[in-house]
Amino acid sequence: MKIRIHVDDQIVTATLYDNATARDFATLLPLSLTLEDFAGIERVADLPRTLSTQDAPDSMTPQAGDIAHYAPWGNLAIFVGNGPYSKNLLPLGKITEGLSVLARPAPYKIRIERIEN
């Protein structure tokens, strides 16, 4: 599934993976969030509810452009830089265009929506 992330008047596009956690995330869309900086390499926001972790990979080594769910905190993480291996970080998708828009200093508001085919 393709998604669009609105940041002011700029657009970022991404593809969600075909896994239970990403499908559960998609049920929250459209979604407005405020992204905060975390460790200089992530933009994070609390989600309105915990996502399903059924059959999800239990860890990943995030790369710039990865979209993930950190299960212990229940938040969304968009990586603007490469990160270390992390347990309980579940892959949701990948930014396909416009990552530099998200790399700006946080906090800032975003709106995420599905791109209809």
C-alpha cells in the first residue's frame, strides 16, 4: 500500500509492507501527528493505540527511510538516518520519495493518508 505524508506544503511518499503490523497501522489512516526528534536519527510520534505485533519480525537494523513501530513505547518511528540493531522495532514500510523533507528539525506536524489507486 502506498501512503502520502503531508509536511506543510510538501509531500513525502512511502510504501507500507505487507505484514500484520503495517496493515493495522493502515487502519488508523488518515492520521495527524506531531513528530519529535529522537537521537538525531528518528522522527517519532505516539500513536492513538497499540498496533498488532502478531507474526511480526521482532527486531531490525533501521536504515534511513525506514518506517517502524517501536512496540514497547507504542510509537511510530521514521528514520532519517541509519540506526543500530533494535529489538522490538517492527518494520512498517519505507519512504520512497522526499526523505529530506522529514530530516528537518522537529517538532512539526504531519498528516498521513493512503494513496488510492
